[in-house]
Amino acid sequence: MDWQDTKWKIVKEVFPSEIISIIGDILAGIILTILIVPFESFLILILLVPALLSIRGNISGPYIARTSRDIIIGEFNKKSLLENILATYTLSILIAFLIGLFGILLNYFLVRVFIITNGILILIPIISILLTLSISIPFSTVLNIIVFRRGLDPNNVVNPIMTAIDDFFTVLCFYLTIIMLGVP
Amino acid sequence: MDYFKKIIKESVVIVIISSIMGLISGTFLSINQQILYSFPIILLILPSLNSLIGDISTVLTSRLSSHLYLGNLPPKIQKSNVLRNDFYGLLITILLSLIALIIIGYAVGIATGIQIINPLLIITVIMLTLLILFVMIFILLFTSSIFLFRRGKDPNNFLIPLTTSLLDFLTPLILIFFIYLFT
């Protein structure tokens, strides 16, 4: 495969994925509004959502890019994949904990709605991120392999598609987590 | 576990900084919620707008990294055909995606009964914001990728989290700046 793509090849591969991403993000926005707004603790929950959505760029994006690069340069194997996954989960737990911690601080100083315990505020991002990654990691890995085997550049195709999938499942897993934890 | 250690070592600081930037971005949005409520269509389009420019920067970082590792792009700050193709390819993609985003966004807005105020102004503001961000991010990513690669670091680990969070912060900032400027 010639990796020195022409500009039209880039457009041809990235644009359709972007359309999926745009539709997915608009759907995620609508679902977020319908599912989260009715909660009594909405003001606190909405503090966590933008930070959780940014995980896509901070954790999931680099995981996908590393996998794409490993496949392209021929260094993709069981060991590299396992270490990549383990590092991604380690980073995500650390970030989820920090998001929970900041959520407590923002609630204490700005929102001042005390209907959720601090423990729950820490647990929401951790469980939510772990659930999302458990869907996102296998999906993006398989997608990377399929796209590469079909002769397309995974760099162009996988990330935009996964943005839509990640954003949608972040919102859904966030909703499932607050239901599981009995958040009012 | 060398690969694991390399990822953690190269990512941890930048991921923490990026998360803090994400939280600042949320705070900035809530401070300016009045202007967003005056143009409600922006609230609907903003997540997709963030994700569009974020995706393009991720694709660019990922491509630059692969080009550098494969030797298609020399690790020097200089013009090349590979770089020119990436610039024009992604610029055309972003413009086409923007048209699609405006059409889908306005269609959903009409379907869900969201009030549409001064559409020409909003479209102009969105286009200006995206073009400014694209040019800025392209230069930043190209120069930073070369710099990091020459130091033996993987540009993916640093630049994807950094630019995504930077863009999550800059997109509403520039958008709101232009709305203030034109209204």
C-alpha cells in the first residue's frame, strides 16, 4: 500500500467516517438531553459529562492511533496489544479518579448541591469509563485490523468512526452507571 | 513491559493536563451560557463541531506519526509533497464535513423545534472558527511532531490528548468571540 496518499484519497477515506461521526455526536447530544436532564442531581451530573466525553480524545484516541501505527509498521502482536490495553486502562482509572475529585471540588465551591455522596461522585466516572472502554477497545482493535486488511489507511478511517461510537457509549454507560448506583 | 512503561511515562502528565483543560472548558461554557441560549442552534452543533476539528487533528497526528516512522516524511521543518497532500486533503474534508454538519444540524434543529436565529451569521462564525483552528492546529501539529520524533518520543502519546483538549477549549472560545464581534 502506498502511504503517501493523494489529497483525494484522504478526502475519500476521511469524509464518510466524518459523516458517521457528526451523526453519532448529534445523536449523543439528543440522548444526553433526554436521559440525563430529568435527574434530580442533574446540576452535579452535568459537571462530569464534558470531562468524560474528553476521555475519547485523551485515552481512546491515542490507543487507536498506537494500534493503527503498530499495524502499519508491522509491530502489531499479542504482547504489544496487551501492553497497549493495560496502559490504556491504567491511565483511564487515574483520570476517572481525578475527574471524580474535581467533580467534588466543583460541587463544593460552585454548584453546592449535596444530594450525592463523595464516594458516589468518585465511583461514577470510574465505572462509566471502564464500561465504555470495555466496548470501545475490542471494537476499535477489530475495526483497525479489518480496515487495514481491506487496503485502507486505519489512520484515516478508524478514529472518526470511533469518535461517534465512543461518544454514544460514553453517554449510555454514564446513564447505566448512575442507574446502577441509584443516583437520584 | 517496555511498551507499557513507555505509554504511561509519555502520556500521564499530558493526560492530566488535558483533563484539567477540559474542566476549564466546561466552566468557560457555563459562564457564557447566556450567549449560547441566545443562539440555541450552537448548543446542538457544538459537540459535533468539537468532535469534527478534534477528529481531523487526531487523523493528522496519526498520519504524521506513521509518515515519520515509515520515513515518508523527513524529520525536518520543510515543505514536502506528503505534507501538502495532508494539508489540502484534510482542508477539503473539513469544508465538506462542515457543509454536512450545518445541513444535519439545521435539519435536526427544525425537527426538534429549536429556534433558528440569524442563520447566515452563525454559519459565517462557524466557518471562520473552523478555518482559523485548522490552520493553527496544522502548523502546531507538524512542528511538534517533528520535534517529538527527533527526541525519540511517539507524537501520538503527546499530541492527541493535548490538541483534543486544546480544541475543546478553543472552539467555544473563538466561536463566542466571533459572536460578540459580529453582534
